[in-house]
Amino acid sequence: MAFTGNYTCNSFKQQLFEGDFDFSSGTTQTFKIALYTNNATLDQTTTAYTATGEVVASGYTAGGEVITPSLAIDSSTGITYLDFSNASWSGAFTARGALIYKTDGVTDPAICVLDFGSDKTSTTTFQVEFPPNTSTAALIRLA
């Protein structure tokens, strides 16, 4: 099995503190989500977008879809949290997981790996729906 869990990529954690990511509103950085089959090998050591193991199907474009970040802080708890807009593709295909990354045209650094838990198949529309953007449920939280 290629996917073994959901991971915030190790390289992202370092690059975040180095100031390589800007999730604020109005950012000029572009973020994407790419879908993968179970043939992909993605985990916490993933450092960048890769086409290896990516879904190949009608309705899916290599590199995935653009998603919009949403960054907030809970002033009562001090938890900063980050979520993204949902993504969808028209078409019939199967995906096992996904990679969220920043497109920069050079290194395309990885942010996190999502394991769907099993193969997910669509017959018309494939959608990745993110959890509510709250300090207790958002995709990435920093306490």
C-alpha cells in the first residue's frame, strides 16, 4: 500500500519557518491539489509535487486543481489554522489520495499528503471536501 496516513510534509514544516509560504488573503502564491492512485508513494518525506502515480483520466488534468487557502487564528486559544477550498473534477476515475502543494514553477514544494483510506471512485464528479475551517477541525492547525 502506497498511502499509510495523512501527513504534514516534513519539508513544509521547515520551509514554513523559513518564510517560503504565504497563505494570507491576497497572496500571489498558487496552491494546488493533485490526485493519486495507490501506485504513488507519498508520505511525510514527500518534498515536492510529482507526476509519478498521479491519476490519468478524462476530466483530470495533470498537476490537479487550484485551491484557495484560508488562514485564521482563534484569539481565545492562540491556535492558528489553515484550510483550503474544496476541489472537484468532472469525470469517472479512481483516486486513493492527494497531495497539496505550492506551484512555483521550479520546485513545487509539498505541503501535505491526504490518504482517502481506500480507493474512491467517481462516476460523474470527483470532489475533495475539506473539514470546517475552525481551530478544532481545520486541515492544518498550529497550537
